[in-house]
Amino acid sequence: MSLLAFFGWLGETSWSVALHESQYAYSILESIHVWTLALFFGSIVMFDLRLLGWIMRDVPVGEVVSRLLPWTIAGFIVMVITGSLLFYAIPLRSYQSIFFRTKMLLLLLAGLNVWMFHTRVYPQVATWGGIPPKRARIAGGVSLALWTCIVFLGRMIAYNWFDCDRQPQSDLINFLTSCIPMESEF
Amino acid sequence: MDLLPTFEWFYATPVGETIRNSVWLFPVIEAFHLIGLGVIGGAVLLVNLRLLGVGLTRQPVAQLSTEAQPWLLGALALMFASGFPLFLSEATKAYYSYAFWVKMTCLFSVLVFTFTIHRRVTQGGLAEDNPQLAKLVGLISLVLWFGVAWGGRWIGFS
């Protein structure tokens, strides 16, 4: 089964339909997703600013990690749970959304950045001073840029400008959204 | 005092009309508003978690508060710069939305609170001397900020 067919099927399961059509559940999930942004994205921004050496230079980076990272992780867990449920409520449209697809790609890159930072850069943290070494600053800057774009794209998923059922779209858009428009839609 | 005529005047401003007539202006300004929300969240949590006795507990409250201040002010500026045009574009809707009034009440309260009591407690060393007071002040601040976020999100649903 193709992903397209799978998400089409998923969207017709009774729980997905119930979530999509519910009066409050979807709005509440979406609200929790947005509010948790303040914890998750907010703590990431503060940490990235510390990596860049722009704030809290007197506080060792290791201490910022040990005291703030648990909050970031808690926020991440809530973001993933609410985000997955939001996707589950509208799977096919989300899967074909150009904003959703770009967001997932950038999430992957952000994850890669976290992994590279923690395996290759962070082990030398004990030697860092007020302004961390260049590698750490790059990781911080990349993280800041990626997460800002992810928030931006997340907001845009709500808009249907490039949706498959809104034809005509350019061939490029239809390619990027795996959309095969029907003849009758032109 | 009836504010409706004032809100109707805001609604009719060229900025409000331009945003209403554009497909992408509202979403893009709104996205910037969300990014501001995140930065405010970070700056506010940094200080208030410390007041609650978690987070960066080895640092003096006054120092954390001073460090967070420019980012709080910068993010607030971004919030006003993006929020006000959004308001202009739907001022009459905002007038009839209870979520909008909850948001504005909480926003006004939290701004006054932040620059009076909250500041005195964080900057004057009171937080270290009186952990119970610090916890109370941190909690009030977080609850009020959440009221702002709650109202903000709910304007869109009303």
C-alpha cells in the first residue's frame, strides 16, 4: 500500500473522523500544541542564545543543559503527542501539505543538529568559557534558524493555498505535494 | 463608555483593510506573532522557574532577571508590532470576543505586575530572602501570562 493510500485509509478510521469532526477536542489539542510552544521553543531559544554567547555568559553551558533540558524534553513530548494526534485527525491533507512536508524535513535536520551537537561538540563542554567555541556557536545558530522556520511552517499548515483539491496549481507544486489532479478540475 | 465606535474606526484603517484584503498577510504576521510567543515564553520561564525553585537555581534571581530582560522587551516589541496590525484587521470581531477581553485584561495585569511587584522581588534580593514570596510571585506571573496565551489562541476560535 502506498503512503497516500495508507493515509487515505487512516483518515477514514472512526477515531480520526471523530477527532476531525469534534467540536472541542481538535481545538483543545491545537491549543495545547501552541501553548507548549512557549515552553519547548522558548527553552530552545534561551539555550541557543547561551550557545551563541549572547546571554548568561556567567552560567556554565553544562549547567544550563542539566537544569533546562528536562523542561525542553517535557515540552517536546507534549509537542509530539499533540502534533501526532493533530496529524491523525487530518492525515491525508497533512501528508500532502507542502508546509507539513517541509516542516518534517526541517524537523529531521533539527534532530540531526541535536544529535551532532551532543555526540561531537558537547563532550568538550567542561573546557568552554563565556563564549563557547565556534562549533558550538554554529550548532546554536543553526538550531535557532531551523526551529524558527519550523514554527513558521507549522502555522502555515492551516492554510490551503497549495492543497491538492485547489487546482490549477503549477506542475512543481503538484509534484511536491504528490498531487495528481483530475481532468475535471481544470 | 462605549468603545464600539473606536473599534470600528480601527477596523476601517487602511492597515486593517490591507490585511483583510490580502490572502497571505494575516498568516505571515500571525507566524511572527507565534515566534514572539516562543521567545516571551523562554524569557518568562527562565525567571519564573527560578522563582519557583526549579531550573537554574544556582544563579541569583536578579542576575537571571537582568539577562532575560532585553529578550522579554524585544519579544514584547515584536508581539505589539505584529499583534496590533492583526487586531486592526479584525477589530470589530475582537470587540465582541470575550477571549479578546480576557487576553487584554491579563496582558495589562501581567505588564503592570512584571514592572512593579515582580521586578521589585527579583531585583531587590527579596526572592532569596523569602522563598515563599518568590514562589507566589512566580506563580502569579505564570498564571497571568497563560491567561494571555489562552485568550490569544481562543480569539481565533470565537
